Amino acid sequence: MNRRNFLKAGLLTGASLSLPGVYGNYFAKSSSTLAENFDMVAVKNGEPEVMFDRGIEQLGGIKTFVKKNQKVLIKPNIGWDVIPERGGNTHPKLVKRIVEHCYQAGAKDVYVFDHTCDDWRRSYASSGIEKAVKEAGGKIVSGDSEGYYQSVTINGAKVLSKAKVHELVLDSDVFINVPILKSHSSTRLTVTMKNMMGAVWDRGYWHQNNLHQCIADYALFKKKPNLNVVDAYYVLKQNGPRGVSKNDVAVMKSMIITTDMVAADSAAAKLFGVEPDSISYIKIADSMGAGKKDLSALNIKRLIL
Amino acid sequence: MNGSLLRKIRIIVSLLFLSATTLLFVDIYSSVPVSVSNKILFLQFVPSVLKFITAISLTAAGFIIILVLTILFGRIYCSTICPLGILQDIVNWISNKFRRKKRGKFNFLREQKVLRMVLFIIPILFFVFGSALLLNFLDPYSIYGKIAVNLFRPVVAGSNNLAAFIFEKFKIYAVYPFALKGYSLIPFLITAIFFLIVIVMSWIKGRLYCNTICPVGTLLGYISKISLVKIRINEEECLSCGICAKECKSSCIDTDNKTVDTSRCVVCFDCIPSCPTEGITFSNSWDDLFKVNGKKDEEPDRSKRNFLTSASVYILSLSSLAAQVQKKIVVTKPSTKPVFRNVAVSPPGSFSVERFNAKCTACHLCVNACPTQVLQPSFLEYGFLGMLQPRMDNITGFCNFECKACGDVCPTGAILPSELEKKKLIQIGKAKFVKENCIVNTQKTDCGACSEHCPTKAVHMIPFENNLVIPEVRDDYCIGCGACEYACPTKPYKAIYVEGNKVHLTAKKNLELKKQEEVNTKEDFPF
């Protein structure tokens, strides 16, 4: 296996990217009584795993996205050596539930990794995600070694035309992005697009070269998440992305599920209480065609449990 | 007692100690819990003494057990517990494989009494005057630690990474690569020189290091002169054939005069099975001790004493000179605004740079235990006297807020363990912001990597031109962990760095944080 093979695999899976959408329509219409084809599902007032169960149901279940024998990558935010209640990392119960859904849909392998900010082994442990993934039978992988990252080009990017991306991103059939909604000292807010910084090796480059533009650029990369699940259960309202104490956290018990990263970030911003247009990278990504920030154009299913 | 059985027991016990001790230093997966690590190192002599001086407690009483063992059975520490001693036995064993004549390469050698005394007293004087430098260079445990961390650990990491590379091809990620960070040449070279010296000495002369240089060996050696059971020649049985002397890797058996220099004997029991008669035994010596009376020590040698005093004064003055020329550490390469750190940052729990320099023997156990690898062996960052002692290297990593591994493992008490909540407030240094180098200022774009990583939000973002935000440091909350410096992406210079605190302080707890209001989760969505 070498870089070329990874790239090939990346291209093939990239080419099949449009398929989930097609299947999505098919399953949403045929497999349930819900005739509607939703662009986004927003869920509130439940435990993470329950909100995911109910939310994904509206999109025809995980089988809309995951087929038998497929290789799935789940990319949560495991950036920090903090416990779940601190709102620094994606809720472990949510990650666990998604892994379980994938296996129920017949997935061959389910991998989970993040390129962390704090020491990765401590972050994997404190976040509870390592344990949760293992309990569900998933495979937790290190994101800490440059050897795992392959060079790719991003077509249409203004600044970030090249990046080194974790081989699992390129290599998996289905890519599920599971960020946590948080305040952020540099970008004001971190949700789905910002979470992609944990899929690449050199984050410093983004910081050095117009952070907002780089975040938007990466959203154009062909290997996009097939599904985004935004965890807004514990929300770090201030002092993000790491937080200082539990005082920074509001218990919002919410979740957003959609295939469109820009739409996800836009909805998450509103949920957080800021205008999407006040976040530069959302505006830029929208203007570059990475997705739609205008929520009024979307068919949204809203569920309050 | 049966000599060959004793010898076998000695070999098994020593190999157990050596492998357990080595594991602690090359444990890249951090698989050994602190409690186990502390137990394994409990009996290491110099660390235990130092810790006992710092924090008088039973957890540091290992050296007392060693003293008792020595009084009873001689230098058991040297033969079965000291990792450097066992390493030399292994080198010696390998060297025998390369010899045509399998047996008997040693001869009795005269004791280098003056050298032993000098090398015993000077490290103590150094220590009393506030430098652990010579213990760092002479304590066998600390030398072995350096060898294991700087030479063996890279080999372990390399083999692991090769395995990880192969497994990765089969999509198995359970074995993961371990990147050794901040590996610098000079500590590696110094350690390599130590290693070479030890190998050459033991290859040719067995336990020469232990019998002429090692201060622990000298101390325990002189104590074992009065030990209960010792290796002794039975004058009636001994044929003065000299076979045992040729087997003795301590070169301490004088068969012509039928005496054993117990101060150099490391009770390895190699001699007993070699004896064709029962001329050499491991037996009770106190019977004789009480019989012999009036045998006084010789008069003290004045010239030797004078030499000792002048030598130690000379070396002390040399080292204080070296402390004067303490080098400035270049944080970054020269550029628009080069940045210098005036005071090196010592690990949390060391209280002050001075105290740390005085207590740390540079065994590098903490270097391996540190999960972020921010602890790196120094060269001259602390000055000559602190050579090889670990320092916080924020280019390589940063001190993990929730971690206190270094204090937990430190066997000498140079880094004392602290409660996690207390450790989180130990201010080892303060962040300094260099606006001239900051991306927000120079490129007029958002960055904030420093503030992102700051665990206390001492580095927070304040409004700047064009709706941008720029970092500001609040000294009171800063603990000097170096996360900001590590994360700062400016090249080639950092826009934020940590200036060490000579004496560590206590940071204020960030109490400005307002508690978030309860959210009504049944409310409609805002979109």
C-alpha cells in the first residue's frame, strides 16, 4: 500500500460520494412512513443516544448512509484532556451509539480517530470516547503520527490547496463527522467545518495563512463527510475550545444531523446564539459553494422530545 | 552454603531487577502504573537517600534496607539491584563469549584507595554546596537511567514503529507509532560516551567502575568490611592456586596472601564454585571479629587529606565559574524579533530552579514518563551544573494540565509529587507575548492558537483592528505550561513564549467565570 493506492481509493470513494444522496432519497421514501426528504434534522431535549436514534430515523436510518461490508470512519472532536461534562469533546454516548448503528447496518469496520491538541492518549481516555468505541466494537486509531497522513490536493481552494489527510479519511467508504458545538477563541465558533482540522496533520499552516479561508477551503475537499452529526448536548458557551471549568458549559441537549457542513454550521450558530454571517468561515464557505448557509431554503425536520 | 546455587539465585534476581528497571525507562506506552514504578525503584540507593533528605518518609526508606542488607551480606545492592552493575555483568558475560580461553581472565589488583575516597567525597561536597552534578555523573542508577532513556528507548520506539508500519498495512491500528520528539544530539552524545566507557571498562576489567569510581560502591564496600557474612578464604583449605582470583570480576581476591578485599567484593559468588577445594566460602565473619582485638586502623594519611580538600575546592570553584556563564536559550532563530528565554523552566514540583539543580541526578525517568515529551534533557540551559537535568522544552511539547506524572515517578524528590488541583496552580513561568511576531498583527487575520490551548485562559483574546481578536496574557492566571508557546504557529519565531520563574509561584484561580444560565431545552429552535 502506498500513497498512490490511498489516493486511488480516495478517488473511487470520492466518485461514489453522490450515491448516499440517491440512496437517501430512496430509503427515506420507501423505508418509512415519512414521505418527506429532509435536508436536516434538528433534535432537542433528549439524551445524546436517544436524540441520535430519533434523528437518524427521520433520514431513513443509518442504512441510508452505511451499506453492508463498508468501512466507516467516525471523526469526533477528541481535542482535549477533559471529561465529557466540560464540553470540550464530543459526547462519548453519541459516538458509541453511532458506532452501534453502523455495525447494525452491516458495516465491516468502524474506525474512530482525531488529531488531538492535548496528548492523544490522555484525551482519548478522559473524553470517554476510547472506552465507548471499544465497548461498541469499534476500532480506535491514533491520529498522532505523521506517517498516517497522505498528501492531497484541494481543487478550488484559495489558500489551502494542499494538505496531509489521515489515511482513514481517504480509505473509508463512509465518513461521518461528529463535532461538538463550542465557542472558540480564534474562530468564535467550532462546529463541522472546523472539526476537519483534526483530520489533517499541519494545523499550524491554517493558523499561519488566514484561518477562516483555510477552514472554508478544506470544506471543498472531495472527500467530504457523508453525514454530519453535531453534538450540542454540553455546549461550551465561553472560553472555548478547551474551557476552564464547568461554569463555561450550558446543558443544551440538542443535535443537528445533515449532509451539508455549511448548513450544519449555520444552524449550530443560531442554536448557539450568534448570527451565521458573523462567523467568517461560514460566509466564505457558502460563497465558494461548499454548502448552503441559508436555512430558509432547506427542508428541516424539527423534533422536540 | 552452596556457592553455585547462590550464584544462580544472584543471576536470576539481578536479571529480574534489571528487566523491571529497564522497562520503566523505555515504557513508551506508559503501561506501568506509578505505584508499581515506585516499588521497583524503592531500593535504588542514591535516589532513595536524596528523597529521604527531602521528604522524610517510609516511602523513601529503601536505602536503609540496603544498608541493613549490606551489614548482613555485603554488597547485595551492587550484585543484584544496581542496574549499571548488572549491565556490566552482561557486558562481561558477552566478552567471555569472544574469548578463546573461556575461564579466568582477571587478576588481583591493588585497591585505588585515594581515587575511591576522592570520588566518594567530592560528589557529597558538591551536593552539600547545592549541585547534584557529580551524582548525576557518578550515581550508577542515574547513569543507567540516562543510558536507557537516551540510547535504549529510541531502539524500542524504532522497533515499535516498524511493527506499527507493518501492522498498518493490514489495517491493524492497535500498535501505533511513537514519535520521539525533541531528540537532541548533545545529551545523546554525552550518554553515549558514558555507555562506551562503561562497556570498555567492564569488557576488559569486569567491575572496575564499581570498585574504583562508583561512590555507592565505595560506601557500601566500606560498610561491607564489617558485614556478618562475607566471602572469605579458608586458610587451611586454600591451595593458593589462584583460580578464584582469575574468576573474580572485582579483582579483589589475593590468593598469595589468602585475603579478600571485601570493600570491593560484590558478592557475585563466581569464585566459590571455581574452587577445587573448599578454600573460599561465604560465611559468618563476626565470630572472628570478636576474637581479633586491638587491630586498629592505620594512622590517617595527611597528604591524602590535603589532596582531597584542595581537589574539592578546585572543582567547586570551577563549577561556580561555569554557573556564571549560563547560556541564554534561543527560543527561535533570528528574525524580526528574536526571543530569548533568560531562565530555563523547571518542572512543576521542583519549587525552584536552584533546588532542582541541587537535587536532580538526571536519571531521566521523568523524561520517559512525561506524556507530552515536554521534559527533555538539557545541555547548558540550566548552566554547567544542571547539565542533562530535564527542562521544559516548549518547542517539543507542553505541560499537560491534567498530568503530574513527573512528580509521581521522580525517585529522588527533585520533583515532588503534588495533588493535581495544587499542581494546576503551580506557576513555573509566565507567558510573554511578542506582538511584533503575532500573525493577527502582522497578517491581519485571526489566529488565536495560543489562547485555544491555554488551560486557564490566562492567554485570552481581546478586540483588535477590523473585528479581529489578539492575545493578551494575564500573569496572575498563567502557570507557565507552555501550551501557548507550543501552539504558536509563527515561523521562524514564536510570538508567545514562557519565561521561567527562578522560584515557582502560585497562580490565581480564574474566578471570573460566570456560570451559564439554565437553558430551556423545550423551547422552539431558533431556525
